[in-house]
Amino acid sequence: MKRALITGVAGQDGSYLSELLLSQGYEVWGIVRRSSVPEHQSSRIGSLGEQLHLEYGDLLDSSSLERCMRLAAPDEIYNLASQSHVRISFDIPQFTVQANAMGLLNLLEVYRKVAPEARFYQASSSEMFGNSVDPDGFQRETTPMNPVSPYGCSKLFGYSMVRNYRNSFKLFAVNGILFNHESPRRGSNFVTNKVVKTAVQIKHKLAKRLVLGNLDSFRDWGHSKDYVRGMHMIINHDQPGDYVIATGHTHSIRELCEYVFTRLGMDYREYVVQDAKFMRPEELTYLRGDSSVFRKTFGWEPEYTFEALLDEMIEHWEAVVEGRDEARLAGLRSALPM
Ligand code: GDR
């Protein structure tokens, strides 16, 4: 039986990856940070119950990482934990860099010393590209990286350290350079879920308007479920490498709003307003990933289109509002986070 250790296990990707690995017979260990809401009650991983081995730990506490590494004795380590919100990284830049850069380095060091035979996956990000675009309109593995946010800078450090450790210490350490990936489990302060959730609220008269930042940036949105399959493929390849995972399609925030509101029988222009507080000091304006190296190497294809992804998210929030998901209805009535 293979053993996996996942940081960020209670997040969107951590929960889908846990389900995937458990379905393949893995013993799955997850590191969770202590918070006032016990993680085993989290709606994302709560249903997995005792199939998951959860341990308290923190990327900023090396001794906790070492304890978890020894307990889990993993064959595969997935570092999915981070301060993952780009705009908020401008408010808390030092914490973001500590968690995403130093935290990753802490984990790499424990990996190198305690479990060097294991394989290591780092959640790298398209945010590392910043506003670099190849002449054909895509970002790919060879596109220059010029991040435009504290988050992007911290991720570029992590990406580089993983390559450095792979080359210096002959470790099987890899990067997945993932473009935006969403699902009903996405946090409500990321734009897809914010748009879908608020549009459903508006339709059911639980909200009056949707307050957004920049409507004219473009993103390449896929489904988290498709992308965690990709993580597992990369870490199980016969040689370590770094790969872009993306759909190759791009849409603006405006197009996202238009699709979601139209599906719900409304015109987004009547409800969407802009507020500077949701703008970024420097914006990454355009993302469109070329994942042909990854597709060719692994035969991967996404199962979800942009429309199928949003339809699933709409159906999720409709179920919540219509009272088919009572537990979540209470949360829906509370003020929206940023
Ligand atoms: P992103 O995702 O920054 O690309 O990073 P996010 O959904 O936060 O923003 C996407 C785009 O939408 C614009 N936008 C808004 N964004 C948010 N969050 N809230 C708003 O109200 C709003 N209005 C407009 C943004 O300006 C941006 O252009 C995500 C994260 O998951 C990262 O951790 C990950 O690495 C990358 O995707 C790939």
C-alpha cells in the first residue's frame, strides 16, 4: 500500500486529491493547522472520516513537519498548503512569503533529511508568469517568469528551490505549474465562486448586487478534479520534471459573469458593480496555458469544459439555497468575505 502525505489537505485540491488517492488504495496522511473549527468537521474532508490520518502541523514549524514526516513515512509528498489569495498577499506580504517560500523550504529540508527516497510535488502557479506571454498568446514551461504579486514572487521562490533541490541532491522533486482551477469547493473569495454564489443569492433575493474588482482580466479556468489527476501523474512519471496544466481556453471576468447570470435568467449588467477595494495594486491581465508537453507525455485531457465547470458550481449553490443543503444555507446568509 502506497503512503501519501498532503499539506493543505483541507483545501479544495487537498480534498479532491485525498479522494483520488484513497480510491487507489493509498494510505493518506494530511497536515492541518490548528484552528477554532476542528478540521475533521470541514465540509471538504469531513465525509472522509477516519479514512484520513490527520495530524496538526504548520509549514512554519519545522519540528511539526518532522513529526508528521516520520509518522506518515510517505512515498509521495504533496505540498498544497499556502496563503493562496493573490490580492490578500498585498495586505499580508510577509506572512505570504513566510508560508509559501520559507514554509516550502522548511518542508523540503525535512524531506531531504527524513524521507529522501520519497517523491515530492510542489503546487506551483501560473501567477509566476506575471504578464509574460509568448508571441502566440500562450504561457508554457519556457515562458519567462515575471511575477506581479507577493504571492507570485513567493511561488517563484518555491518553484526554483524545488528545481535546485532536485538537481543538487538528486531528489525526485517536481513542480506542477497549474493555471486557475475551481469547483464547488473553491473558497468564496475567489472570483468564480464569488460570482456563482452571489448570482444565486441575487436570484433568490438573498443579495442585491455583486461587487467585484477588475472585470477585464482573463483567466484559463479548469476543474480542480481534473488537475489533481494531473498532480498524481506528474509525481508518478519515470523521471522528475515540471509541467504546465491548463485548459488552453481563456475568458474574461466579464464573460464569466455573463455566462453565470444568463444561465440564471438575469442580465449581469443590472447587478455587477465595481469597487476599488477588490482591485490589485498590480494586475496579471491575461492567462492562457499551453499544456501540450504535459498532454503528450501523460495522455491527459480535462473532462470539464468552462461551461460544465460553472454549471456544476451553479447547481451546487442552487441546492444550498433551495434548502437541499441546510448546513450551508446558514453560511449563505452571512456577509460575503473579500
Ligand atoms: P487568481 O484568482 O488571482 O487568478 O489566483 P482569483 O479568482 O482571486 O482572481 C481571478 C481574477 O479575477 C479578478 N477579480 C476578482 N478576484 C477576486 N478574488 N475577487 C473579486 O472580487 C474580483 N473581481 C475581479 C482578479 O483581479 C483576477 O484578475 C488563483 C489562486 O487560486 C492562486 O492561488 C493560484 O495560484 C492561481 O489562481 C493560479
